[in-house]
Amino acid sequence: MKQLEKNVADFFFKNDLCRSSGIVLAVSGGADSTALMVSIRVLKNSGVFNGRVLCVHINHCLRGQESDRDESFVRDLAAQMKFEFIAERVDVKTYAQKNKLSIETAARKLRLDALIKNASKNDILLIATAHHADDNAETILQRLSRGTGLRGLCGIWPKKNFADDITFIRPLLSTRREQIISYLRQGGFSWQNDSTNEQCEFRRNFIRHKLLPALQSESKAPLVEKLEKLSSACRRLMQKVSIQADIFCTENLIYENQQAVLKTPGLDRLDRETLIEILRRTLELTGCGLQNISSTHYNRIIDLIDKSHSGREVELNSRFAVRYEYGQLLFFKKQEKDITKKTIIESIELNIPGTTYFDNYKIDTEIIDRVSFDLGEFYRSKDEFCEIFDFDKLKLPLNIGPRKGGERFFPLGHAAEKKIGKFLTDQRVSKNIRDISLLLSDQKSVIWLWPIRISDEYKVTKTTKKLLLVHIKSKRLQAKLIG
């Protein structure tokens, strides 16, 4: 094998890819992807890789006849190498205009979507792209020029998992561009040149043709190799950061319907990079998008945590915001932030025993003999939507409805009656839970501030003979009780 082929073979061995059932090759027709095709054929012929090979060419329809020429070239090369071939045409200009994106960003988005779609459609879990060491150096410089942190300095990852268990791999990442050109020339292979790659109004081309050569002229050591060492070190550190972020998010991050709650206790003990990674993941989950999220946004969110003033908010963009409330950060879509507010005006009487449907709620009640009921198991397995009461203490009928202000009750574990508003403040109950709270009352007083606390007057004791079990369910509102 030639050196480039050894690099690709080593990548397959190191990453345990030799026994993969198939691989999608993203092939543009340029020198880099052509070299990748040729090297994969060598791996196939030498028995290093025996899986299915599907070449996918994405025609961006931006260069007229030149784009069509590239597509024909890749189709013929795939046939020559006996690889399967798919050409996918995407309308980059229309997509960019519609979504207010640059041509480069729109092309990348459509290209990734098309590659993932074709891999999924063909039950293939690997997609190989021809990114190489010079691409990695350009990526780092591009990110540095607009501002970046640790994640940005990681450059291009050799392996990266995407949706549906699909993994992108970059077998040429340790190979220089000059090695790729030399490899193709030695083998007598031709390739296609994209004329737009010479246009320096594109930021990437300016870095490639102007900035990187200028920096190299001022450096005694090969700058591309230096940047590769930097990105490798940052990737190793980022892996450690990711592990810490995984642990914290598993225990403290709850997400549902474009809304997330991040519990803040313990965040102050994490290093800044881990904290930023946790916030980045949370923002990504909500669908906020990270393109216009800067270090200023992260600093403002961290300031919310440090100052711990409940009710303070940070606007992320026109659609999303973050609010601090009693030891947690609530990430939400602004037009939906009041969706949890009560829409119920009148209270309703419950069927006991039986089921009552009330607005968006389903309320089940059951009368149970104390002797036949396992209290220990109930308290171990119950959630905040289910409670039991001493049935004989109740003055029926029971009614349920929204808070109207000024109500009082005798909270479980307290020595006296309290105003419900003051109790909620003292207990540091978050706004999103306050907004959906309901009052379950008998003819005398409130027996349950749902889903927060029952009344001490109606708790089950040793003298209780009959129990009333009440289960209040609401799919829409339970989704809002995150945190």
C-alpha cells in the first residue's frame, strides 16, 4: 500500500470499522473525495474492508454545466470502481433565500441532510467524507477569526455521531492536501476542479489562499501540523468535559416539548468549559439554535446562576429566553412561555368514587379500606399527581378548581394555617408550577394544593379506617411540570 492508503487502512483498524456492513462515500469529484474513493477500492481489493460501498454525489446546482460535469465524472468513476452510485440534486439558492442563510451554510445543511437520508434509506450507518489536515487547519482559523472556545478549537472530529446512529468518519484527516494530489498523480487519476474554490470572497477560500499561506510564511514549523496537534489536544480535553457534562445532565437536566429545566445546585463547582458545554446542550435541546449564541449569551446565563435572583430573564434571540427560578434555569420558547397558565374559570364537583373529566384533566377517585392497603408501597411508588386522604375527615362533596387569590390552607408538616401565596413563596415553588396549581377542597377547607402539598388536617393516621385515593392526570400540564 501507498502511504495515503496506509493512513486510511490504519484509520479503519484503529476505529474498528473493517467489519462494517457498508459505507456511504460523499464524493464531489474533487481531488480529496476522488482520492478517498480510490483508497477505499484498494481496501476492498486487499480485504481490509468488505462491506458495501455507496457513492453519493450532491449536485448543488450552483455552477450550471460545471455542476453537471462533476456529477457525470463521479458517476463514471463509481462505475469504473464497481461502486453503487446515487446523485442527489438540491436547490441551494432557493433554500438559502427562504431560510436567510449564506450559500455556504445552506449548501452544508442540504448536503448533510441528503447524505443522512441516503444512508438511512440504504441501512448504512457510516458516512465517509474527504476532510483532510489542511481542511482542519482552515476550520480552526475560521473559528478563531469569529471567536470560539474549546469546542471550536477541536476542529474537525475524526468520528462524529449524528441522528439515527449514523456516524460520520474522516479517514483522510491526518493526510495533507499535497499528499492527496501526489497520490492521484502517481496513480494516473484525474479529478474535477471547482472554479468557485478560487473565489476569495468566500471566507473559507480567503483563509485557504491568503491567510494560511501568510501565517505559514511567518512560522518556521509547519502550521497545519501545529494546528492539528492543537485540535487533537483540545479533542482529548473535550472528551473529558463531555463525560462530566453527561453525568451532570443525566441527573439535573429535564426536557420536554422545547422547554428544559436545568437544576443549578452544583454548577458552581464545575469548571467553566464543562458549564458552557452543559448550557450548550440545553440550548440545543430546546431548538434555540447555536448559530448566533455568543460568549456574551453564556456569560449572561452564568450571571443568572451566580446572582440567583428568581424571576430574572435573559433573552437569547427573538424566540427563546432563559429564566432563573429558585435553584433552576428554565429555557423556554417565548411565545409559549405562558402556555401553562390556567384556562379554567369555574370549579367542578368530583365523582366519588369514579372518574371526572375537567378541562384537560382526568381525575380518578377510589375509596379503599385501610386494612387492605399497603401504605409503604404507595409512598415508595407514588408521584406528585396522586395522593391519599383520611376519608372519614372529609366533608363531601369535593370540588376542584384554580386558585383565585387569598386562599388559605394547613400545609402538611406545618403547625398552623398559612396563606397559599405566602406558602408558595416560602417553599420557593417555581412560576411554571405555580401557574398550573389547582385547589382540591371539601366543604370546609382546601385538602390539596395540587401538585405541591396536601393539608395536614386530612393526612392518613393510625386511626384512619377508610382512604380516599385521588389521581389527577393531565398530559399537557404534566409535560410542563419539568423540574
